[in-house]
Amino acid sequence: MKVHVDEVELTLHATDAQGASVNDLRLEELKIFDNNRLPGRIVAFKAMRDLPIRAGILIDTSSSMESSREAIQSIAIAYAQQILKQKTDQAFVASFGKRLQAPQFWSNDPTVLTTAISRVGNNPSATAIYDAVYAICRYQFGKFPNDSSGNFIMLFSDGEDDASYLSLQAAVDMCQQTNTAIYAFRPQSASVGLSNLSQLASLTGGQVFRDGASSAELHEDLRIIEANLRNQYRIIYNPGELKHDGLFHRIVILPPDRVANISVRSGYYAPSR
């Protein structure tokens, strides 16, 4: 599925009132609004089941995250050991302060990933979240066809960015181009950067969780991530009106009554001239 400049690609996940995936949606059951306008034309609609998952485990090593190190490692290791399927899935581990570092490139081995996660330490430097997210999406997820897997970044950060050359918008644009959702785990004390994390997640179709959650809550968080990524619908459409002005377009999807929740990115930035 190739997307042209004036086409918008959406990936969404649907659940019922009990939180179970709804896997038999039809296009005619959905109402899509782009800046309150119906699409000009639906180019493609595709249901995808039991997708392989590609995960980027991205850890903020700045001093403000030091108290969360144990919780971060516990969550990341739980993903590698409990969720990752060795036959189909892949993940890599990277860390960042002012610069991005990758202690472990793509692997399907939980032991290898666990070792890399355990080796990530603290680095009392400035923090460049947007630069790190942009680079991960462009140079890692950008290597693969974006309709062949469920892609996501498991971002561990308090959301405070004081060193990026790139903007939040640039990071989001690259996530959207590579069909990569951000699921962020924040420290319970995080407040200043919470808005940044919320925007990164909502604009890419992800979610924000607390890294200090109980083991039961953590299991549920990881289950939500897996369900969202393995069972998806992909829609490509031409907007009813699209100007190359770089402005934000809000997306709203109204599902049928049998669907309780739709997980989808909240919008996109139009191309600039």
C-alpha cells in the first residue's frame, strides 16, 4: 500500500465494551471526519490480523530519570520476556540523553534484549527526545514496509526536552510516515513534560502509562499495547480538502454501537509548500 502526498493513512484498533478486539468491522460502519469534513475518496481499507510486532525500546538516561531506573528495566524486560514472539517479532534497545545510543540492534532473542536493557545506565546530560524519536523512526522503522508489521516505540521518559534541534511536529511527522505509534511510560512524579508525552502518543495512535503501576496494571498495559498492534485496520483516504499549508488536521472516527473504543492517532500535519 503506497501513500501519495495528498493521501492520509490511518491505522486503528477497535475494542468492545469488555476490551476485546473487534475484528470484523466493515468500512461502511465507520464515519471518518477530517477537520469536520468527510473524506473525498476512500482509497483502501484493509483488516490485518496477528501482525508481527517491531518494537523500539527507547530509554531516557538523563538524571531526572534516575529514580525510575529499576521500574523502567522491569517493564522493558517484561515486554521482552512475556510479549515478544521469537518466531515473528523483533525489538531493539536504544538510550538517549543529548545523543542517541543503541546498545542492541534488532533481535528476536529475549535474553539478548534483557541483557541490553539491564546495561542502560544514567547519563546526566541534556535531553533530546524529539531528535531521538525522529532518528529511530527514520533510520530503524523506515527500513521496513510500513504495512507489514505493528510498529511502536516503548518510550521511557518524563517528557522534558531541552536539547532537540528538531520540533515535536517533526518527530510526529516521521512517526506517521513510518506508521510508528508511541507508547510512553512516565514516572509518577512527571508533570512538566507530561504534555509533550501526551502529544507524542495521541498524535501517533499510542498511549501514556505510569511506570510505577502495580504488576497487575503493568500486565494490562502490555496486553493493551499488544492487542492494539497485532490487530489493526488500515485506511487510506483523500481528504475532502487539503491545502499544503503545514496546518494540523484533527481526525475523528465514529464507530458503530458495538464498538466501545477506537485507538487511532488524533490527527496529522498537512504537507508544507
